[in-house]
Amino acid sequence: MNSQFFKWFGIIFLQLLFINSAFAETSAERLTQLLTNLKTMRAQFIQRVVDKKGVTIQESNGQMALQRPGKFRWDTQSTGQQIVADGKKIWVYDADLQQVMVQKQDMDSLKSPALLLSGSIQSLTKKFKITELKRSEPGFWFELTPQYKGAQFQSVQLNFVKGQLQAMRLTDTLGHASQLIFSRVETNLVLPESLFNFRAPKGVDVVDHSK
């Protein structure tokens, strides 16, 4: 499992910040309302990648923070990877490669599956099926399935409990599932702007595609 899978997962989560509220379907309306009520969020996470048999093949943990619209931070302790967005640019720092990738923060510059939840109502309703799942676990579960050719993932599932995002699950085209569980969740608090500022460590290679 390469680091690109984890970069996709983090960027997918970033796109939650861009949802607005004009869907037609009941399940989509409910998801939209939950996301609209989420102004800021800070939490710890555990992320597990499992194979088709449910065997864990990789595990990581860290902290995340978001502030709508467009600001996001994802710090993976076990790998040293960081994803930071300030509303204009996205920085993806890979500690193993000693490299920082910089992109413009717009949906056209983000390849699939980052197009998920891009904020375009027409694009979302045409390209993705939004289904509210019935599960024994508490809260609301939603599944978003791409309805177009060439998608690099099969589905994304979101779990909200008492209005808070508690879990995510991304299944790729190889059948690997990345499961994300949040803990110590705090929402709608004031976050320092410094969380969403990124400075590349000395000596790392910076590849800037934002110009």
C-alpha cells in the first residue's frame, strides 16, 4: 500500500468543507444539513487499511482540524505526513520522501477521487449516488458512490453521531478499505489561524504546482 492512497483519503476529507445546501434527495439533504452545521472540528484519529478479508495491513494515527470554508489540517504521527490547506493552497508533506507537493485549492486541480464533494451541486448529483444506510451502529450512515467511469475508488461512507462526524470508510478499486475513527471530537470552537499555515522544513524538496 503506497502513500498515494493516504493522500487521496486526506484530500477527500478536505472536500467535505465545500458542500453547500441545495440537494434534491432526502438523504442528500440530511447529509448537507449535518455538514452545514459543522463550522469547525478538531479531533484525534486512528486510520486502518484492511484487505478484502478484513485483515489490517496498515495502521496510523494522528490529529486533524478543519475550519469551513476551505481550511484543513491533517497530521499523521506514525508517518510524519501532513496535509494543510489555507483556503487558497494545499500542501502535502511526505516525510519519507522529504518532499512537499503544493497545489491550488480548487476542484479542477484535484484529480479523482478528490472531486468527491466538490461543492458543485450539478456535478455531485450527476456523478455520485448518495444513499442513507441502515445500520445497527448509532447515528446516521451515508454512502457516496461514483456513477462515472474511471473513478479510483468504489465508495465513501460517513458516520454522524449526535451531529458529529465519528467515522469514515473509503473502499478503493482493489477492494482495500481505509477505516477512520475519530475520538476527542470538538466542534464549532475557535481555532488558531496558525493551524492552517504551512512552512516547509529545511532541506526538503518543494514541488509547486500552484502557480
